[in-house]
Amino acid sequence: MNRKCKSIQALITNRCLLRFSEKQFLVDASHVTEQWKYYSRSPFQLRKIRNPKISSSLNLSSHSHSYPSNSNSTKIGFLGWYLAKLHSHPLITKGVTTSLIYVAADLTSQMIASEYPGSIDLKRTLRMAAYGMLVLGPTQHFWFNSMSKVLPQRDTLTSLKKLFMGQAIFGPCITSVFFSYNAALQGENGAQIVARLKRDLLPTLVNGLLYWPICDFVTYKYIPVHLQPLVNSSCSYVWTIYLTYMASLTKVSTD
């Protein structure tokens, strides 16, 4: 009788263990499936699940399901910072960029043309900095954005159209503003400014035809619109050396 009771008890115990094992197997299978979904999202993680040492530790705590952080994403660098500023504060960023380029161009122009090595006209440099910040930077922003809306394509013909409009409209206007701005800050009156424009504007625009069409074509055709002012200002570095020299010429006598 005791043997029969023990046999029945053992049978019941085995069935309980079997049911427990089946439930545990289902839980483990479900967990492995979740891990597989997570690790199979990228080739790198997939290699992890194929590794026996790592796959044996799949039964981890829930915090191990979080995605691994990419350390490179925190290393934005100067380029990423600059592009972010272009997106969040386009006018200020383009103004500061143009201002710095004009300062560098003016200092280079002074070092080339100065009769006394090491002598720098800081007032002239500050005028260039203010012009780049307050005039040219914002003007470039609105001009290039307007061109991208009026002529959104970037094929060769459209780029040539933008180039022509830049040489016919933007170039003469911004050059006239540049000469007038510098002349006024140097104390010239209205008649002297007009005389200066008559003397210097046309030769400057003619010389610009030898330089700007190539720069404009590359800018309009290959450069995204939010970076076009930067490229244009970079091209302006060489051109501004010439412009600041022209702007520093002696005033025209109106007597």
C-alpha cells in the first residue's frame, strides 16, 4: 500500500514538474523572441546574438533592453555646430560669417597696399566688419532664398539665369551700396559719393565680370541654398581685397 501511494505521489510530482518546465520553456521562448527582435535590428547586434557567450546571457534584467548609445553622435564638431546655427539663427550666423570674412579680406588688403608694414587702420577694418554683419550677410540671405523660390531648379540653364540676374541686379546694387556706405563713413557728402560712383562703379563691375560668373555658376548649381551665402562670402575674400582697395581711394573733387 505504501509503495502504491509513493508511486502515485511520484507521478503527481513528475506531472507538476513537467507542467512547470513547459511554462518555463514558453517564458524563455518569449524572452528569446523579444531579444531576437531587438538584436536583429542591426548587423552589429545580430552578431551578438550569434555569439554563444552572449546568447547564453539573454535572460538579463529589463534595463539591458535599452539601445546602446552612439558615442560619435555626441561629437558634433565645428561643422555640425555651424550647420545647427545656420538652421536656428540663419541671419545672425550668415552676418557673423560674412563679417569675419570681410575683416580678413580688409586686413589682407591693408598688408598688401600699406606703405608702412605693420600699420593697420582699425577704423577701416571696423567699417568692413559692420558692413558684412549688417548689410551683406542679411542681403545675401534674402537674395539667395528669393532666387531658390523664383527659380527652384538647379539645372544648367536655370543656374545661368540666376547668374545673369545676379550680375545684372544684385552685383550693381550691392556694389553701389558698398561704395556709398564707405564713402559716407569717411565723411564724404552726397555730391562726392555720386562722383565716386561715376568714377569707380563701372570699372569695378567690368572687372567683376572676369571673376564672379564662374563663382556664381558653381554656387547656384552645386551648393544648397542655406550654404550659398557662405560660399559666396568665401569667394568674396579675394574680391573684397580689391573692393576695399577701391573704397580706400581718395575722394573725387567736385570743385
